[in-house]
Amino acid sequence: MNTKLELLAPAKNLKGGMAAVNAGADAVYIGAPKFGARSSAGNSLEDIKKLIEYAHDFRVRVYITINTILYDNELKEARDLIWDLYKIGADGIIFQDMAILEMDLPSIPLIASTQCDNYDLERIKFLESIGIKRVILARELSLEQVKEIRKNTNLELETFVHGALCASFSGRCYLSHSINGGSANRGECIQACRLNYSLIDNKGKTIADNKPLLCLKDFNLSNHLEELIDAGVTSFKIEGRLKDEDYVSNVVAYYRKKIDEIIKNKKIEKTSQGDVFYGFEPDVDKTFNRSYTTYFLKEREKNILSQSPKSIGKLLGRVKIASRKSFVLDRDVKVNNGDGLCFFDKQGNIQGSNVNQVEGNEIFLNDARGLRMGTAIYRNLDTGFLKEIENNPCKRLIPLSFLFKEEKDGVSLKATDNEYSAVNIFLKQENQKADKKEVAEENIKNQLSKLGGTIFYAKEIKVEWAGPIFMPISLINDLRRRAIDEMYSKRRGKYNRETMVFKKSEVPFIQKHLSYEWNVSNKLSQEFYKRHGVESIEPAFELMKNNNGKKVMTTKHCLRHYLGYCLREKDGVKLKEPLFLISNKGHGFSLKFDCENCQMEVYKDNKKQYEKN
């Protein structure tokens, strides 16, 4: 197997993107000024260009998200934006709206967002047949389903391996829009699935009261990377375009080290270049997380809900001794003033406080009430770890080999990088013999190794001469600077950007009739589907004047299964449908259960059939 693997990292902004590159990402995805699925994470073309230039020095690709659905009055602006992104060097466009495939596009690779509902094999085969380069797989897929997709397709497979999970199938969540008009498909998700809900049966009985019943744990497949590689995945994606650079640095570094260990033992290469030097030990438990799940990778997990939408962090231990203001853990753990600690009270609600003081093994909080013996204590703000990342950030450098050589009428310096690009700098001079060979050679090597402020480091320095030559430090430094300047130019001239020309076709689509869940919100998207044989198209949810009674979420997470009332099991009959979810904000939804596909459906309820007891 001769495969190249890509570790794909999120970038909130230029600073976060550079942190991702430095931590070892092979590719970065970042939001454009508009039309990204995180509306609050847009970036200027100027900043995106700076990131592209920096990333390309390490052969790191930069993909841009244009993955919202579009309205008719936005089509020209979106098309022009894609051209602008192509002109500044973008490596690919991540899209959702099929309108983009009807536009006059530059020769830029197109990547089908997970919001294209890349769950069904036939849907993915269709995307391949019309010329899409890569699909981002749905998070709900099992390992066996990924293998089946790989077996039946040849396109690139990208999958999420870490970060927040949406409760709904991506692209098919209308929960936010049904509550306040903010569309997740337009980058305006209000994270309604993170709210607390009560589950009510058809008699008004409360089954579960005021709990985060749709709030999933975070995704973590770090222990299954090799299985995913063997299944045919070539791009491993980290979620988090709203996360700051400390999160990105830590998580990317963690996965970089994991992947590097795997590729040592396989005939696999990474798609980028450069060696990463870590100033801290990566630990994904120490940055934002709601605890972790592998979701449906191997089998249906029952306990996939987080106890809180907030970060839980890393387990430190359990309470051994407690008072109103302080406690002692059952193990020795270094805790710092200002650390954020949290625990769950008797009602299962998260409580948190900052550390005021540490005296020996006694930890003082702003408020320690509610703590009791045996309570699990988590740290969700590790100030010491954040300082480590800040003070000792990851560094990424391109290795160079230097050859300093005595010539007939001067000296030369040859620099060679890992692509075997070489530059030769000649200095004409009358060579003067030095008294001490060792001192003269050490002096040359010391000066040539001073590459701070560049993207290079001297991995090897050789000196060839008939005898020691006296070289003033200023001349050695001048040789080094000239060599580095030429190496920068040579490398930038050699970056090979992939291209892809998309050609329209008339391959029949997998359905003749499309519901609102296909998110057709403009005339170009309509033209696309009609050209592919679709006969009727319902307008997108966002265009409906009345969406009462409509399905607003389809999820593999099933509350019957979670609560022990699965209809496939003997206790399933104990719950009488219909069942209702009522948010702590008063919004009501009814539930239906598609047991054949093992899925739960959430509907906007306007009939007020429920009455909470």
C-alpha cells in the first residue's frame, strides 16, 4: 500500500491556522469572509492569503469552507468569492449547495461537505460519478460502512476523528431555525441540542426532567486511526473552527504524534513536510471536552450523552475529605491557583469553581459546598498546561543540509532541502589559512546553524577543505542569509497546487422527488437536480412560511435506547407514544422512532399535546 495521509485541522483565524501548521497539520480548513457553516468564524481574504503562503512553505494545503446553502441574491457573490480564493492560492473548496456545481468555476478541487448527507453509499457514488474529488463522511458511519464505501468508490474519503458532535445528521438539522429563525445550514446554529430538555409521555408523565437529552459527548477516534487507515480513509479531520489556538495546538499535536507512530510501521507518507518540535506533552483531556465517545464506529453505544454542554475536562480524582471551603483528593495531583475545577452534584448538575489557594494537599475553592466523600473532581481549566503551550509552542521546521566548501578562488555554500532543491552561493575571496582547524570548523558550523526566525533548521553541516580557512563571522552570516533567501524563492516556486476541472453531466440522481431535507434554496440548485433527472423539488426548510409539524432533526441517538426502553427490547412497551421533548426555554417537539433504521426523528410540535406534570 502506497498511501499518503492527511491530518486536517480547523482554523478560527490566521493565528489559529498558523498554530495548526506549526503543530503538524497536513492541511487546514478555514472560513471565507462569508458563506461558511460557522458564521462567526469568517476571515478576510488578506488573512487567508497570509495563511496560504505560510502553509504552502510546508506543503500544507488550505481548504476554504463555502458550505452554507445559498439564496438567489447571493449566487454571484459566492461565485466571485470562489474565484478570488482560487487566485490567492486556495487548495480546495468545501461546499454543501449544489448551486456551486452549476457555476463557472476555476479549476479548483471540490470537496463535498458532511452537510451533503454523506451517509448513504448511493449518494456518495453519485457524487463520485459527477466528478467530485472528495467526500467528508458522516460521523454516524460505522467502520464496516466506511469499508463498504471504500470498496465501491475510488474518491478520497475524509472523516472526522475528534471534536464536538452534532446530534443530527449534518445538513438535516432545523432545530435552531424552528426556535429562532437562525439556520444551521446558514452558519447560524444556536446549539439548541445543548439545551436542557424534559421528556414527557402522552399522559403528561415526566420520564426525564431538565437534562441535556440531545447533548452528545465529544468525538475521539484517536485509538482507532490504524483501523480507519486500513478501511480506506486518507484524511483525518479535527472539528473546531470556533476553538482558540491553544486547543488547536494541543489536539493537532496529539494526533500528529499518533499518526507518526503508525506511519513508521506502514508504507505511508504524510502529505506535508517539516519536522515538528514539541514544547509540551499533548493531552486532549486537558483542553475543552465534554468527555468522549467513539459514537457508532464499532457498535451502538448507550452512554453517548454528556452530562453537561460545558467542558468537563480531565478527571483528577475523588474527594477524600471535604469542608465548606476546601477538600483533599484521594491521590497526589498538582493543582494551581486559578485552575477551574468541576463536579456533579446529587441531581447530576455540573458545579464549578476556581481554585483560590493550595496548601499541601488541601485545595481551597471559592465555594466547595455540595462536595462529599467520593465525589469525582475534574479540571476543566488547567492554567499550568495553558502556560506550557503559550511559553513553549510547537515549532515546525524544514531540515536543511549545508555543505561549506573550499574553492579555487573562494568558498561556496550549498544548501539542500528535503525535496532535494539545492542552492549554491559562491563567495570570491583569497582564502587565508586558519591556525586551528577545529576552532575554524566549529565557528562555521555555529554560524550556519543560526536559522532562528526562518522555517529552516540545519540538520546536517559538512565542511570540506584542504585545510582550515579563516572566515570572518560577517561573511559566514552573509553566505547563510543569501542561501536562505534563495531557498525560500526556490521552494515557493516549486509548490504544486492540485487542479480539477468540473464538467457538468446528466448522471441520474438517486431520487426523483426531493423533500425540503435536500436543502434546495435557489434557482441554480434547482437546475442542477432537474438536469440530473429530478422531477419535483420541495423548497428548503428556510424558505417555508409555515414549518409547524415538520421534522427538524434526524438522529442516530435514540432516547428510548438511552433510557432503556428500546422497542426491540422487552421494556420498550413501558413508554407510551407519542413522546415529547420540552426545552428549558419552553419549546416543544414530538418524537418518532424509525426502528427499522435505528433512528429517532424530532418534529416541531404546535399542537401543545403535552402537559408537564
